Amino acid sequence: MLPAAHRLRRSKDFAHTVRRGRRSSRGSVMVHLTTPAETGVTEPAKAGFVVSKAIGGAVVRNKVKRRLRHLVAERLHRLPPGSVMVVRAQVGASSTRYQEMALDLEKALEGALKPKERR
């Protein structure tokens, strides 16, 4: 379970992170991430989840959310304090095995944490 201090709750925070954060997608998940330099906050790292009705019914959506919460709780220590992360389940996440979802999240998180490369 994700500790209360690490939960993202306000829709304003979700919207800011999705619009302005770095985005990285792999397979069944997409990660939006803002770092402390962008937010100016030194609170603990926070995470929120978006699982739309396109994923499935309520039971399926809750199952996907529980899996994502567990996976993020294991990786939250890697984020700098003040970071805000929104994890969005992609279509097909309900049929993705737990191990595959873990790998997708790992790769997406690595991509979001990597500094932007200039072209």
C-alpha cells in the first residue's frame, strides 16, 4: 500500500503533472513526472494513478490500480523528494501479467528520469 504522505490527491496536481511533466511510455503504462526543480517543493515524492474506463469495468480497473500502487510503492524511493509522478494505465493493461507490468513501469520510469536530450 502507498503511504498517505506519498499519495497524490488534488486534481490540480494531476493536471499540472500530466501537462508539464516529462512523459515516458512503455507497453501497458505511461509515466508523467515532474521533479523538484520544476515544482519547487521539498515534500516527499508523491504518486497518483489514472485508470480509465477504457481499461474495463470497475473490478478490472481496481485490480490494475492495486497492481500499479504496489509496483510504484517499491520504486518510490528512487524519486527525488518533491517529485510528482502520475502513472496512467494504457489500453491492454488489464491483460498484462504482473511481471510484464513491472518491467514496463521500470522502463517508463527510467525514461522519465533520464534528462532530456537536445536535438
